Amino acid sequence: MEQLPRTRYSQEFREQSVKFFKESGLTLVEAAKRLSLPKGTLKNWVYADRQGELTTVGKKQNSLTELELELSRIKRELAEVKMERDFIKKCAAYFAKESR
């Protein structure tokens, strides 16, 4: 079985992902799924953040290419849009129920 290359994430993406998890109220598994991350990766970042060591995560990795930086930005934006969409769906369902 061929091993996949390790994905590299920018420091900004790590910080935004941890922030998203903390503010979303989602479980770790659900937040990781919405961010298109392995749950273990997000779990490690959340743990490192709690220890005050999130900035040291990934320091030994090579720097990201322009394409990889763009991909991480788009993943973050997609996660935010999904969260907004889900909120709008909940609001619509609530008001539909109230109007009956």
C-alpha cells in the first residue's frame, strides 16, 4: 500500500482551525470533518493550543508553496461558509415552525 505524503498546513490555518473548533460548539470529529482534516490532526492542534505550544507545531516542516497556501485559505473559507449555511438553515427551520 502506497503511503500518502504528509499534508503541510500554514500556521494561520492551524490557528483558524482551532478557533473554528472552539467557537463552533461542534464535536472534534464534526469540526475536523468540516475543515477536511483528519480528526487526530485537529486534536493535536487543540491540545498544543491548550499547552500554549500551537506556534511550535510544524516548525520542522518545509515552507508551503503558493498553491498550498491558497488551498489552505480556500479550505478555511469553505468551512466558514458551511458554518454560515448551517446557521441559516436552522434559522429558516425555526421561523418556518413559528409561522405555523
